[in-house]
Amino acid sequence: MSLGTAAPIAALDHAGLDLPEPTAVARRTGDEHLDALVLGWARWYTRDLPAEVAADRRDELAADLHDERAWAGEAASASIAQRWLRGIPADLAWRAARMRGVAIAAPRGTFPRAVPAFGLAAAALLIAWGVLVVARVAPLVATGAWWGAWDLVAAAAVGLAFAVTGGVLSLVPGRRWFGSLWLAAAAYVLLQHGTVALMTASVSLGAFAYGQGAQSAFVVDVLTAAGVLLFAGLALWWAPLDGGARTGEGR
């Protein structure tokens, strides 16, 4: 038989070859997908850690998966899925402990490796602020009570979309600098125009804005500048150097 010609299934069957059952193939494929998912989770929560620490953790998990498959047989997938879901809090606690150790051990005068967690926390706060602004002012436009300020609502929605995009990109070590640029743009839109929209829609904040016009404008400008500079600084920190991208190491 030539390499380019496939033998009929019946011919293989008559030749005495054992073909895998379709259900067995599907089960094996499902097992592989589950293992890949668990290992992908391990790669995610060991990001930004020293390479040897992350590699040891992933190797330990891969060995554990192999042993589970060898000993548990067909029941391995259910056991692996349960252990994985129950172990997520422990994995995150393990990561937090290692990140604290890395930050403490960093030489004096260097930026701590925990900066990715700080950046993600700042992104989460910005996204939460955008959700608050949109949730507060969008119903006023939808009901027609505030149709004249639809441009503020549109700006808040665009800023929230920018913030979500930047937050997602910030989860990828090699794309954090790009995500921070999105977040810097989102910070300007949400902190400047979003705050104005929220002040206009809120009775208490509106009274403060109108009663303390110069002071409220100053506060908004300071918050906006701080947010933009924060994310711009993170973008600069993670900017690719010599063809590579930063993954959280200090300068």
C-alpha cells in the first residue's frame, strides 16, 4: 500500500487491527483538553515569578497529572477537575506568597516584581469606575430624561471599552505595555469626562460641583493627570527593549 493511499476501514478491520472506539477517542480528547486547561492555569498564575520557581511548579503539576492518570484510570478526569477547582484559592495564595518573597528579596533601589499585581489592581479600579459611571448615567439617556448629554454617556462607554481592552491586554506579559497605553487613554476619558457626567447626574455631587466650581475642576484635573501618568509610566516600564518585552522584572 502506498503512503498516499488510505486503506478502507473494512480492510484494516479484516487485517486484524484494533481500531479505537469513537467514544474512547472522544474521551481521550476530552482528557487532553482538561490537562491542557489545568496546565494553562498553572502557566497563568506562575507568570512574573522567577523562571526556576515557575518551572518547578509547572513540572510538579505535570507530574501530578501523569500520576493521577496512571492510578485513577477513567475516573481521573473527574478527580482532576474537582481538585483543580478546589485548589484555585490555594494556587492564588501560593502565588501571593511567592510574589511577596520576591519583592522582599529585591535589591534596594529596584522596582519590585509585584508591580504587575499593582497594575492589574489599578486597571480593575478604573474598570469599576467606568461601570459605575455608565450604569448611573445611561438610564437617564435611555429614558429621555437626559438626552442632551448623550455625548457624555458615549464618552463614558468608549472609555469603559478602552479600560476593558487594556485590562485584558495587561493579563498577557508580553502585551502589558500596550494594555497600559489603552488604560492611559481610558483614564483620561473616564476620569475627566466620566467624572463630569457623574457629577451632572448626581444631586449631591452636582451641588458640590456647582458650589465649588474651581475646586471641583481642580480635583478632576488632578485625578485625571494622576491616572494618565500612572498608566503611561507602566507602559514605559514594560516597553519592549532590544526586541524583547518586559515581563515584570525591575530595572
